[in-house]
Amino acid sequence: MAGPMDTPKAEPIRMRTLVLLRWFAIGGQMAAVIVAWMMGIGFLKTPIILLIASSITMNLWLFLRPPKRTSPRRAVRQLSFDLVQISTLMALTGGMANPFALLVLAPVTIAAASLNGRQVLALGLATVALISVAAVFGVPLRAPDGEILRMEPILALGHWVALVIGVVFFAGYAHRVTAELSDTSGALFATQMALSREQRLQHLGGVVAAAAHEMGTPLATIKLIAGELADELRDRPDLHADAIALRDSADRCAAILRSMGRAGKDDLHMRAAPLRAVLEDAASPHADRGPLIEIHAEGPVIHRDPAIIHALRNLIQNAVDFAESRVVIETQVTQGTLVVTVRDDGPGYPPHLLSRIGDPYLTRRAEAQRGSYEGMGLGLFIAKTLLERSGARLTFANGGPGAMVSVRWPLDRIRAQDRMALAHNPIFGTGLS
């Protein structure tokens, strides 16, 4: 079965985006050069024009021979080119005295939003190094009257410090936000996949019921013919025994199909069920995993929603994963509210994780290697997302001993109607034809 790591990785950033951003930078650089020339400010025109021309050449090359795919390494090379070009321009146009020096932060900020941490760190260190070189060896500009435009050393140092802080802040912030968005997107995708799986399993009941119904008639025919053959072949013991075996096999197949049909109809029509039945359904996959699961549940008939069952199953799974010997599931109905509490007798939630439980912080470790609550993020995120969609609020706490999670619904959101029209009764699957 393919896992998340088997899927092809998306491009870190489209080359078309890098080319477009570079065209904007080229336009701004040319405008700044033209304005400075019109104002009579003295600067090294030839090397600056060559630097801008190098960016134009790079963009034209990428336009004429676009790569099929932008790999992270190719993106790093392109952003490194931009970083060197911008920092060299800064050094040739006053260094720290250049009012546009802040633009040197653009490549590392783009990298932080699209590349991994190691690549961002490398570009960040390169940015700091090039800013430092520009600060020390920057070529000063000249005013129209020939005066050299120099910045006071203390002010230049302040500008350098501000740019270094900008590298750390912008790169760190952009990388963190992008990573969180990526985790959230991946977790939401996993949530949709889990819900889709539960819905497919529920709908499979209808297919089973229909198949059992359709196969009933040919099996009845086989049974009838086999019985008639057995009666006619009493004087042929060998063939008589075969006919009896065929009839008995048809009987067994019919019994199996009747059982499958009943189960399929139950799955298809049972849109609501007693609270205890829903909790037992959610807990059943974990009943033989070691810890004893106790269910103390008295409550109304509720919606039998695959999303709710899957979410409760995830909560119970986490409790079983960390329980020493027992998991207790309790319910309470008070003042128009239904509360389902799942508690275990394990080590409890680490205090530093309590505020983050339910966030999509993903783990790279396999389920079997989980030794602490550090690895429980995705399952609880899925559970929290699905339950909140159903109108519930979740509370995570330490119950002493062990961890505890409470799921609280407004009763009118979770309770199914006790009676419905006979033409459609989702609890019992009856109706008038």
C-alpha cells in the first residue's frame, strides 16, 4: 500500500514565479538607475548595467528553455543567483547607505516559503555574509556637486544589524508559517481520506444487501433442481449422494447470504443507534489490544455518523496506546448537553503539550515505535476536526492518573429523532411500499 512518502513531491516553487519576480526586480533596478542618473548622482554605470543585463539574460534563457520541473536544487541555484546579483548591486551603489538595501532580503524570504530548513539556513548565512561584504567594501555614491555620500559608521552598523535581524525574522517567520500550513494541509487531506474510507465502508453494506438479494433466486433454483435430482436418483447411490451434497451446499450458501443481507441492511439503514452501540462500534477494533476497555454509557439514540465513529475510534486508540491496564469510557447527559469522556490510566499528557493537543504536528515515527505523546498529533487532529464538524467541543486534561478527553455536544445536534414517519425510519429501516 502506498503511503504518504510514496507520493511524488510537489515543486517547491514554480520557475515561472521566479522568472516573474525577477522581471519585477529588473524593472525596479532599471527605474532606480534611470532616476539616479537624472538626479546627477555619480555611480559606476558599466558594472551596474552589466549586472542588470545578466538578470535579463538569465530570464530570457529560462523563457526560451524552460525546465520541465523545478527541483529544490534548481530553485536554490536561481535564488542564489538573485542574492549575489542584488547584494553586488547594493555594494556598487553605496552599501549600507543604499535606501533599497532592504531588498536583499527578498531571495531568502522566498526560499523560506518554499524550501526546506537546511536550504533556507544556507541561503540565510550567505545573505548575512554578502551583506557584511557590501557593508565593508561598498562603493560610495557621489552627489551632483561631487561630494562623497558616506554614512556615519554608527548608523551604518545599525543598518547592518537591522538587515541581519531582518534575515533571521523574515526567513524564520516565513518558514514557520509555511511549515504549519503544509502540516495543516496534509492533516486535512488525511482527515478527508479517513472520512471517505468510513463512508465507503458504510455504503458497502448496501452493495452486500443487494448482492445477497440478487443471488437468492438462482440459489433457490439450484436447491430445487438438486432436490428433484436426489429424488429421481435414489437407485443410483453415487449420483444420489452428489445431488444431496449439492442441495446441502445450496442451503449453506443461502444461509450465508441471508446473514450477509441482514448485516448489509443494518449498515445501510441504521442511520441512528443507541449511544452505547455507537461507542461499542468505535471501541471494537481495540478490544483485544491489551488494556481492558470499560464502557459505562447510558444515553439517547444518536446519529450513527461514520465521521463521529471514526473520530471516537481515534480517541480510544490513543487511550489504548498509552494505558497501563484500563480505558474507561463514560457518558453523561445534563442540561441539554451530551458528554462522552475517554480516560486511561497511563502517564497522562505532558504539560508542555496540553495547549497543542489537536494541532496537526506530524510525526515521522511509525505507530509501533511511539513511546510518548509526542507522536500522537495526526490521529487526534483528525478526531478533533471531525468531532468539531459535528458540533462538539473537545477538552484535553490530565485525570490523575492518566489522560482524559471530554467530547461535549449540544443534545439537539447529536440526538436522533425517536420517531419518524413510517415511510422512512432510519433507525429500524422500515417503510411503506
